[in-house]
Amino acid sequence: MSPRSASVNEELRRRSRERLLQATVELVAERGYEATTLGDIADRAGTARGLVSYYFPGKRQLLQSAVHRLMHLTLEAALEREPRTADGRERLARAIDAVLGLARDEPLLMRTHMAGILQAEGFVQCPDQQRLAALLRDTVVRYGSADVDTDYPLLRALLMGAVVAVLLPGAPMPSARLRAELFQRYGLDWELGVPPEGGPPEGAVRLVQA
């Protein structure tokens, strides 16, 4: 049997890494961070335990990469769903809805992720985070920003703050209210994106685009 080519080996490594990332998301969402071991993740992914350490220096870095991958895939799906659009306002609305939707649908996972970012190890720069950043930055460009280097990190900070507010134990803010505030800040009509049922919350400004 002839040895595998470099491209085949690279594809196998990519698939193994993605299985680990997916297994991490699933297990932490089901059990929580502390109850999930690296061995559990390897078993769920169907890979050798040593591969986890080969790809990631530790569980915290693995979790951040896994959540960044999930966020990237979720954002990409939202931006490219049918009907596809090049309209910057609609794409920004979809991006906001996608991020708030993750906080709503995956509270344990996203709460664990945000808590990890605030710890001493801080923010992990990884390929999954870079892909997410590029997609969000492109959204700001298409929205029509005149100063992307300022507006992109501001949008990122506002979205992170909104996620924390949705997930705050004991005093969560309704995602619809946060959505209304973000939409008002960026001049987006409530009907853009995927508006929640029930219409805008009381007091929210409803814009009508020409």
C-alpha cells in the first residue's frame, strides 16, 4: 500500500480537529465545563486521547476554539441563508440576531465561554476566532462603515456585552430589548433579520427604511 499524500494527511488532521471541536461543544452544553474531561471529548469524537493534546494546549483553549467555530458557522449560515443578500443593513441585522440567538439557545455553553475569556488566560487567538473575526469585520464593511478599524471592535464589544446581559445569572435582560437597542444604534428596522415574535418591546423605536 502506497503512503498517503500530504494533502490526504492534512484533510484527515482537519477532520479530526473538527470532530474534537464539535464534541467539545456538545459535551459542555450537556454537562458543563467542569464535568467534561478531555478523555470524554476524545471518546465522543472517536479519536485518540493524545490527539487532543496535539491540537490544543489545554481544555480552556479547546473550549474557546470550539465556541469560536460554532459562532463562525452560525454567523456564516445566518448571513448566507436564503434569500441571499448583499444589503449591508440586512446582513448586520442577521449578524446581531445570530449572536443573540446563540446566547438564547446555548446558555450554558456561552456562559462558560464568556467566563473563560474573563479569566487570567484571557482571549485565545486561534484560526477559528480569526475566521469569526473576518466574517464580522466583513459585515461591518458591507454595512458601509467609514472607519472599519474603529467600528469593528466596537460592534464586537457591543455584541459581547449583549451576550453577557442575556446570560447574567439572577438578572438577565430580555434579548428582544437588547436587540431593539442594537438595532436603534445602527439604524436598523425591526423587521430586518429574524425579528422575534410579538413585535418590538414597548418604547423601542421602529424605523421605516425608504
